[in-house]
Amino acid sequence: MKKGSLTLSTTAIVTLILAIVMLGLGLGFIRGNFSKSATQFDEQTSSRVELLSPIPSNPLVISKEVVIADPGSTFRIDVGVKNPTHEDWGEAYPVVTCS
């Protein structure tokens, strides 16, 4: 009886070690992918903010110079406008449709 119980406990220990190693590898892989995605997102948003920062010499900044779209399609164009009076203009979301 002692030989069977020793084999069972050895198998359980080896299985437990393999499970912990696989869990660690999986968590490391997921963490690496999330940090890479977060870095790419931060780079894209920071470049967009710099791109859309209007200045007195250029008070209107548009994210896309040329837009080619199909009729009825929707897309996003970011616009930065210099507000010299610093008064609240409210929120406006104009929608432009192609025809």
C-alpha cells in the first residue's frame, strides 16, 4: 500500500508544479500583450492630441486633409478649434453625410 500512495503523491506534485508553471506562462503572455496594446494606444492618442492642438496662427486643425468616402457612409473627423474668448461653446457634434 505504501508504494501506491507514494506514486499518487508524486503524480499530484508533478501535476501541481506543471499547472503553476503553465499559469505563470499564461499570465506573463497576457500581461505582455496588454502592456504592448496600452503602449500603442498611448502613442496614438498622444500624437492625435498634438496634431489637433490649434494655435493662434492656425486656429482650425482637421485630422484628415482629404476624405474619400462612399455615399451614405459614416466616418470620424476630429477638428480642433482655437477659442480666443475662453467662453463655453457647449457641445456640438455635427454630422455630415455624403451624397
